[in-house]
Amino acid sequence: MAARIEPLITVDDLDAMPEDGNRYEVIEGELFVSCAPGLPHQIVSGNIQYQLRTYLEGNPIGRVVATPGLILSRHSGVIPDLVFYSSARGDEIIWNERLNAAPELVIEILSRGRENITRDRVAKLKLYEKHGVKEYWIVDAESRSVEVYRLLKQNLELVATLSNNDNVTSPIFPGFDCPLAKIFEA
């Protein structure tokens, strides 16, 4: 019996998706669909963006952007919750109003549901690793924790699991030191 081979979805196919309030992403040719994030997710996203933007006002080294289109290959286009790219890198990776290569930092905030969590923890982790994202934060609003992965020898390795009274720091942002309480405040 022959195996049935499904056609791979491309980034071009994403442009044909309906404007129906869903978030369509393609990872290695596989289509993922999720609903618009809920309010707790958006509050945490806004808090992180505020903390990073405040830092960047005093340290103008780049830009933090919420939910940009991020095209990593013909068969991989995603919409991360937040990304940071340096000023120098921006000139290299922005065209057609999208990011077209790996930014320095990607932040995903977990949405409820096994499929959503698996996508962020497995599929996107592998995707970001493959394309050279230097740092990846997985934020869990429910458990009020942040996992920090850094690219070490071409692998995104878990370097910290932060919670409670911890502060998040990053070599990407010298001097940035943010208490998790500010990220998770309502």
C-alpha cells in the first residue's frame, strides 16, 4: 500500500487564507490555526512590550514589535507574539513589510489548549532553532513563569526557568533587569 503524501502549504498560501479572526501559521509546510488570543494573554504581551520599549528608549539598539509576520522559509511563516530585532539586523531582514529572517529574540505567550502549547514548545522551538533565533522566551501566564532558551552551538538550550520573585535578564539587552511581577501584573 502506497503512502499518501499531502502537499506542503507555502507562505504564499497563507495570503489566501480568510480574514476570519483566526491566526494562520505554517511550520515546515504544516498549517496551524488558532483563535485570537484571550485577554490575559494580551495583557501579558502588553506588559512585556512596555518593559522592553521602556528599556529601548534609554538604549536605542533596536525595536520590539507585537505580532509581526515572520517568514523563515517558503514553507514556514509564523506570527510570534513579540519579536526584537536590532537596528543593524533590521536592514537585513525587513522587506515586503515583514520580517524575512530570524530576529534576535522571539517571545511566545502560551495559549490554552494542548495543540497550542505543543506548537510553541515543540514545533516553534525547532523552527526558531533551525533558523538561528538567538533567544526564545516561552511565557506561561497561567503558571506565571518564563522559560529562556539561548542559541548555544546551533541549539536553543533552556538556560533558565523563571518564576515568582525572579527577574528576567538577557545578554541581548545589557542592563535590562525586569521583575516577573511586572510582566504578570493585571
